[in-house]
Amino acid sequence: MSSPRDLGLDPAILDWGKRIEAAARDIPDLRCPYGPRRRAAAAKLSDALATWSTAEAPATVAISDQLIDGPGGEMLLRRYRPEGLPDRAPTQLFLHGGGFYAGSVHEVLNDRLCARRAQDAGIQMFSLDYRLAPEHRYPAAVLDALAALQVLADDPRFGVDAERLGLGGNSAGAAIAASAALAARGGGSPAIGHLDLEVIPGALVPIGESARRYSSGFGLDDAAALIEVYVGPGEIPVGASPLDVPDLTGLPATLITVAEYDPLRDSGLALAQRLRDAGVRVRVLRGLGHLHGTVGLTAILPAAVRLQSAHSLALAAAYSTPMAPDDTTLEGDDDVA
């Protein structure tokens, strides 16, 4: 087992870690049972950190909110639309992270990263406030994502090019996105044109050397407890854990981003290989020097800026926007330092 202090990490990451420890001491509800109080505490901590550590949203991106009908009632969609897009624009539905029990479209981190990604990729993005566990366990969030995709594909007020409609997510949101894409296979509507999985738990039970070496002190110490929060007690439903699904054929081209010192790294890489074996086009970005939560430190960490830029340009290629470099492809592996 490793410690962050053993790895020669960028000083900005070590400073970020110290700030987490200091701020967490003043937010006692972070130690509450999973639910509303702990969720509110996690949002408070996230916003305190992101206000300092994540670059502000570009002024050229219009941000607006819209309510839509969902399986459990009204759902909030937050729209990020850069200037100059066509009336019917390439579009990604984004699912935030937060361990399945926390996170929202209102968090500073999500707002700033989505706006920048939309700008740099040349797409519009919609961030979904999906239902959270433990009040709403699997498959509630998956059903919310599928319902939101259908609305985006069908409702002209959202200005979506339904031929270029994709799905993405960060961490827990990436797992939900993968589950939704698996559920949507078979030619039904809506068609998902691209899948974007950032620091994904490819399997709900972490696997590989990364899970052993980085299980403590790397930002996911409560990973085992979160499994039951998301799916409830007992056997894990296969559809909730993408790597455990026997057949991965029929998925769209997929972008997977992993962090070098993330306990989830090896499950993400294993999922990439399984997808390739199933005939899916896969692009992998390996963020060197990163922990699970440092890919968004774009105000303090140059490596995060480079990784986010590579991510956006890969999306530009996937959605065939003018922002895509001529040499960007939908397949292959790249180390981003």
C-alpha cells in the first residue's frame, strides 16, 4: 500500500490534500450516515475547494436551467451552450460524480468544468440532477439518464442534433452513464453516439494492483461502503457494474480517462480492453501524476489543464466539431503528463 507522500506528487496536489483535511475538520456532518446531511456537507467541502482550485467558467458560455419530466418527478437540466454553435448542436448529457449519494449540477466544480469542456470541445452540454442514493438506489439514476436523453433527442427547444447526441460522466456518474448506455443497446431510441467515462469505477468492487496500492489515503477510502449505498444489501446487480456485464458489444465509441494513482485505475483500463475485445472503438487518456480527484484542479495544477484540454479535444473529434485537431482519433492510448 502506498501513501501520497511517497509518490513525488506535484506540490499543488499535496496542498490540495492538506486543505481537504483542514476543511473537513470544520464540517462534522461529513461523518454522518449517508443521506441528506452528509450530502450537504460534501457539497460544502466541494465548493470550498473548487472555488480556489478550479478555473472559472468562460464568459462565452451561456448557462441556464430547465426542468423536465422524469421517472420520479421533475428533473433539473443545466445547459452549457458556447457562443457560435449551430441551432441544432452536437450535445452531451453529463452525469456528475459524488459517490452515488452526493453531487449536483449546482456544485462549483461541475459548473466550471462543464462550461470549459463545452467551450473547448465545441459542443453543448446538459448536466443532469439525477436521483441519488440511498433514497433512490440503482437503477433510479440510470432511468433518469435515459429519460433525459429521450427528452433531448425529441424536444426541439433544446437545440440538439440527435445524430450527435452522447452521454458522459465523472466517477460515479461515469458508472451510471455506462449502465445507461448498456441498457440502451439494441437500436432503440434514443441512440447514443458517444460515451465519455472519466475516472470510472469500471467494476463496483475495485480490482487490480491500483485497488491494492491506493486503497487508503487517495480519496476513496469509503469505496466499499458506497457499493451498498448505491445498490442496497446483497448481490450487486450485473447492470450496475459495467465490467461484470458478460457482453459489451454494441456500445458506441468510448473515451475513458484514468488517473495514475487512483484505486479505480485498473478497473477503467480493464473496461477499455473488454470494450476493444467487443469491437468498440476506444480512446484512453491516462492522467499521469493524478489522484482520483485531481483532474479538476485547473486553477492550480498545469497537469490538470493539459488533461482537461486533451479530454475536450478528444470529444471534439468524437462529435466532429471544428475544434478537433486533424490528428485526433477515436482510438488509441495517450499518456497526459
